[in-house]
Amino acid sequence: MAPRGPGLAAFEECMHNAIMPNVIVRDLPEDVHAELVRRADVAGQSLQQYLSSELTRITSVPTVDEVLSRVARRRGGRVGLRQAVADLESGRSAR
């Protein structure tokens, strides 16, 4: 990376977010914002880093509707409790 003056970001740093999608949340209650800032601080992250990791985590877990839909497609067979638990754990660990 080429040397640069104080306060100047390298081109790569400037373009880092140019291709990334953004989310804007309007009308967020102040107490919610304060709690998010607090949690980010505890995690040692910026608010942006914290929210990005939390949103990634949320999207990695199927919704209840997705799980129920999956169950509906598989109906007709009989699986014991132990096998059902093993299948769930296997599915979770595959993510």
C-alpha cells in the first residue's frame, strides 16, 4: 500500500463498502439504540460490526415457518424421538 498523508484513506479502504449493500433503520427508539451500542461495546466491536454479525446470525437460523414447511414436506414417515433429535442436531451442525 502506498504511503499517504494523515487523514487520507487508501483507495482500497474507500472502495471497501462501495460494493456492499447497506441497511438504514429509521425511527429507532433511543433506548434500543443505547442498548445496541452497549452490547457492541461489550463485544469489543463497533456498532456496525455488531449489527452485521447479529444480522448474519439471525439469517443463519431458519424461521418457524421454514421449519414447519420442512416438516410438512417430510410427513408420512415415523421417526422416534432420539432419531428426530439426532437429525435436528445434524442439520444444525451442517450450517
